[in-house]
Amino acid sequence: MFGISKIKDEIVKKIKSFEGWVSDGDNYLDIGDYENAAECYYNALSKNSNDDKVWYSMAYALYKLGDYSASLDAIDEALKINPKNPKYHYLKGSIYYELGKYVDESYNLEGSKKYLEEAFKHINICYEQNKQNTSALIKMGKILIYFGEFEKAYNV
């Protein structure tokens, strides 16, 4: 029985359309099933790797799974296709922010600083394109506090 199930899965992978995989991935993402979402986006990208929205969704699913390295690779692909999207920069900044916190917890302060500088850069790009993004302001403030820039953080 296991062999037939595996064959069936392989057939479905070959015949399901790009749009079908994206739709399934979006549905999984909506319910918080990030692992299945990432798998669907992976299958969609194997059919069309030029869709920045799918790369972004893949990056987001991987980010939620805590796979920051793979998430960073995916968001870089999205940014190659659409470098001006503020949402993409916000996610890239968020990934660097999490990497910076992780590195800080291992007491590698210099490594943490580099990640947080990158986080600030990308979150600031997002904010400059959308001044209504309060999440970007809050995250930039947190980074400034980390750097001891309390007055700047207060004025953000």
C-alpha cells in the first residue's frame, strides 16, 4: 500500500499546476501549517521560479518555521525579481533581526551587531516606502535600544 501511495504522490506533483501549488500553499499558510505551505511553494517554484510573490511566501513560511538561512535565500530571490517591494524588505529585516537575537544569545556580540545593522537597513527601506508601517517603527526602535541609542529610539 505504501508504494502505491508514494507513486500517487509523485503523479500529483507532476500534473498539478503552478497555480494549484500556490493555492494549496496559501491555504496552508492561512491555517499556520508552514511546513506544508513551504512544500507547496517549493513545488510551485519548480514549475515557475520567476514569481516574486511565491518566493516571498516561501520565505515567510520558512521564517515561521525558524529556518532563517533558507528564508533569507528565498527572500533574496524575491528581491532580485522585485527589489522595491517594502514588504519583502520588512521580512528580510525581520530575518536578520531574529538572526541577531540568536547570535546575541550565544554571546557573539560582533556577529549580532552585523545582523542587526542589516535588519535596521532593510526595515528602514520598508518604512521609507510606507511611513504608516508602525511595525517597522517598533522594530527599528528595538534595534536602536539594543545599540544603546535610547534618544534615537525614543524619537522614532
